[in-house]
Amino acid sequence: MNKCYEYRTSIGIFCIVKHQGCYHAVFSGISIYSCCSAAEVAAVLSHGYKFSLLGAELGEIDTSDLRIPIDLSDWVRCYFIPGNIRGSFKDNSTLETQDSV
């Protein structure tokens, strides 16, 4: 069981999950970005990160429009449990994203 963070936006919940040594930004069960620290993930999402999910009706998503906080104390703490709903995500961070930072 690993600590994670979640933040509810107008389009859904974003999570920051530590998995296999990296911190992942997770949206709709898919890792959209990963790096070495949770603080970096929050900063990237806060300042604006553009991505799209294959098959999703939302089109390109720009996180700068979602008012995601940079400060992790504004996120809700949760736990990542492998096999649980929060624990089931695909890591597509290098396949379906466009880094805008």
C-alpha cells in the first residue's frame, strides 16, 4: 500500500500515485505523466499539461484550465492498493501525452 494524492476537478479526479519507483499523474485510470517526485507532478499539472486519451470524448485536455493546486497540502491524501480501483491504472505516460512544460 502506497500513499497517493487526489484532486477533484470539473472533468474528474486526478491522482498522484507512487508506483514502481516513479510518481504518476493518473486520470481515468491512465498514467498521463510520470517523474521522480509528487511535488513535480503537482507543479506540472498546475502550470498546464496537455494530453488526450484515445477514445475519450473530451478531446485534448489542458490542465491549466482546471485550477489544480501546486501545493500537495491542498490535495486529498489516499492510498494506492494494487488490485483496488485506485490501484488499477495503465501507464501510457510516454505514448499518449504531449508535454507542454
